Amino acid sequence: MNLLVVAEQPGQSGPYIKAASKAGWRIACESSYEQLPTVLTDAHAEAAVLIAHSVNDVILKAVRVLNSTWPMPVVLYTEDSLQRSIRAAVSAGVSVYVVDCNNVNRIAALLEVAIIRFNESRQLKKELHKARTTLAERNTVEKAKGIIMRQRKVNEDTAYKMLRKLAMDRNRRIGEVAGELIAAAEVLI
């Protein structure tokens, strides 16, 4: 797997690169925080190791850039043990936050944890998005049924059947048709 290594100072990442390579990782790119936005798309990395003395705005911005441009598991090695720093880094998208770890040979295990946490987090986000979309669609269908019930003077079951038939006739999802019906009704009101 390809690894992106980002450090504050040149030469700082040497031991991490050596340990990651020994663990079977291919170093896709070694970068500074300033160069990160320009090298990110060409790196084709599947995970990142960030090395920083402390968590600051530059580090947090780099994590956000990673997550918005090329989402991947991120391991952050730092000497910063402040609770607010940990929270800020994890909120920005760090998968594993490592404080004062001089044993770089643990990098393979930490990357594995980061990958697992990243994948679980991505799955949870997908499920949350799906649940929110489903709930919003249900609300839209309920509102559309109400419009049909008022306009056609029918009961709820009949309104739903009419809406479902319209969706089937148009070969579209019922939520889409309900949204269109609501938009049309708002124009007419």
C-alpha cells in the first residue's frame, strides 16, 4: 500500500519512512505541510502519517485538506498531549493520534488501526446519510400525500397509491415524484 508522509522539517520523517518501508508500505510521497496541497493528487496514497511537534492551525488545515481532497486514514505522531489538541485533530479527521511514541516500529499496527477506524467511520457516515435521506424522502412523501388528499378529496391510502402509480408510470422514485409534486403545488399557490 502507498503511504504519504508529512513532516514539519526535512529529515524528521526518516525513521518513520524506514519503519513503514520495513513493514511493507511503499512511500508514495514525502512532503512538508506547505507542499501538501500540491503533491496530494499525484501521491495516490492510501494512508498518511503526519509528524508534528504540536497540533496547530497548519496541522489541522493539512488534515482537512487531506479529508476534503483525498480522504484516507491518517496517523498523527506528536508530542502534544493537550485534550483540546486531541479533540481538534480527531474532529479534523485524524484516525489515530499518537503522543510521545519513540517506537516507530509500531507504525504498521497503528496504520492498521487507522485503516479500520477510517473504514468504520466512512461506513457510519454512509449509513447516516442514507438514514437522513430516507427520513427526508418520507417527509416529502407525507407532504405530497397531504396535497393530493386536499386537492382530490381522497383518503391517505388512496393518495399514496396515486403517488406510487405516478412514480411507477414515470419510472422514478416516489420521493422524487413527491418533491416535484410539492414544487408544482407551491408554484400554483
